[in-house]
Amino acid sequence: MTLELRDLEHPKESLREVLLSCAAALREDIDKLPRDASTRIHDIRVSVKEIRSLLRLAGSTIPDAHQSTLVPMLREMKGIFSESRDDEVMRQRLEQLMPDGEAAEAIARLRLIPAESAKLPDTARALELARELLLRLAALDFKTLTSDELVENAVRFFRKAHKLRQRCKRDPHDDVIMHRWRKRVKDVFYHAAALSSLKPAKRLKAPLDTLADCLGEFHDLALLETRSKGETQIADRVQVAKRKARKRCFKKARKVFQQKPGKFRKKLAKSLS
């Protein structure tokens, strides 16, 4: 599914189309969860993040009353599928870090439930939320949303990610700040996808995607490091992999953030005109 807005001359209608498409895909994945739980749970979580980021792209054109309803709904939806997803990514990281026999033993020692034994989340509440979400998104009118406002909001989140990168460079061992940076990078990626009819945004999509994946790997390893406390052999291997992932994150970020937010704004504005 593409996030690209169909027509930036009609941003309200185009943004609504993409949001409704994301919400419809979310509901379909919940319906089909038992058929391929691992893939569906991943796709559900991605759809939630996409919707949240697109709402941020609309900014203040969404009334506070709608924001105060939509945000908790999305947070609850994500929470329903979080625990099983976290366990799965930690299992996968251990399988990548260790030979088969050692990985299986490490998974058992850390009490990570095997994928085939994991209990599926209860989807009744998730389906209820998905139906309500679709209705509320369809009712949004975004008031006077313009293409210029989309650009300004995209640049605002680019600036936030830019600043968080600097904070992470100053204190690279703060996993909380690294996770915040990852969230803002994902926002910038989804915004670039939505505005990819503009060349400056399109050029950033691939390097942003690569950086987001690298930060995702770092976050998975940070979770695994916390889980492996007290298991020295496992923790030592995780810490080595985490240091390497951190180094890759900063390297990948150079291509994305070599331009300052002000210059990025000028490029987007020129492309828009």
C-alpha cells in the first residue's frame, strides 16, 4: 500500500484517502490474524504507526477533540499486539546472533515463548477499535489544510529528528533517547512517503527506510539486553551486537541529516511551487 498523497493541490481529500486506506488495511489484518499471525501483527503495528504519523502531518488542522480521541485509540490498538511482537523480535535476534543449538538454549533461558506456542492476542477489542477508527477518520475534514502546511509540518518533524540525532551523538548510551530518535525518524520516513511526489522528499525515502531499520535493530537489541540481565554469556554477545548497531545507525544518519531543516524546507517549497 502506498502512502503517497494522490494530489497535493487537494491535500485534504488526498490525506483522507490514504488514512482510510490504512485503516481499512488495519481492519483486514485483524480479521485475518489467525492465518499468518506473525506477518499480520507486524502489519497491524505498522498501520498504527502510519496513521499516527499522517495525523501528525496534518498537525493543528485536526481539532483537539478529535486528537484526544484518536491518539488513545491508536495507543491502545498498538498495546494489544505489543507483547507477542516484542518476544518474537527478541527470538529472531538471538537466532541471528547465535548458532542454532545455542540460540534455542538462550531462548529457553530467557523464557521467550516459541512462535508456534505463542498465544494470539484477543482481537475482539481490536476489531471494535478498528471499526470506530474508520468512522472517526472518515469524519475528519481537516478544516483548511493546505500543501504549504503539510510541508511545514513535515519540516517540523525533520527538525525534531535532526535535534534528537545530536542528542544521541552526545550521549550514545542513552537507550531512551535513541528510541525517541527512532520514533521521529519513522515519522519523517512516513511523511517523506506521503510527500514523495516532491523530489526532495522522494530522495530521502530510501535512506530514511534504511536508517529506520537500523534503529529498529538497535531497539530490538536494547530490549534483549534488558531481558538478558543475569545471563552473562547471552548479555555479552547482545552488547557487542548492540554497539555495532549503534555505530551503523550514526553512519546511516549522515546521508539523511547532512542538510539542515531550513535547507530541506526551501527545497520542498521550491518543488511544491
